[in-house]
Amino acid sequence: MKQDDAEQLIELPEDVKRALGLGRKTEAATLLQDATGMGLLVAKRQIENYIDQHPAPPPVEDDEPVPYSAAQRLLLIAVVLLLCLLLVFL
């Protein structure tokens, strides 16, 4: 394959994207090579081009606490009531 082949972006299979999401570039290149039959060097270039075109989103800052779900609130109330009952009868 020519060098131009690696510069043409192809749609990556889901397992390749999953490996990239986990930070496993070498595994992603191997999976892409297996799925498409392209050479490993071309697959690595495809992965690098994909990363350049699809930068990772910035990390989410945890400034706000995650709200409790309704089930979690009910469980918390039940536990508090149970503890209160135990304190009263012991």
C-alpha cells in the first residue's frame, strides 16, 4: 500500500474504537490490521490519523456531586428509620 492509503481515513470497527477508548493503540492497530488486511504500519498510521481527527474530550471535573436516585433516597430513609428504631428499643 502507498503512504497515501494511510492518510485516507476509514471508518474504524467498534472493537478498534473500544481499544482506543481504553488507551490501547497497539491493540487497536492490530485489530484494524486483522479486520481490514492492511499492513501493520498502515494500520498504525490510520490509528494516529484517527486520534488526530478525533481528540479525546476533556476530563469531566467533579465540582458538583451526583444526585441520588429515588431508589437510593428510599433506601437511605429506610436505613435511617431502622437505626432510629434500634436506638429506641435497645
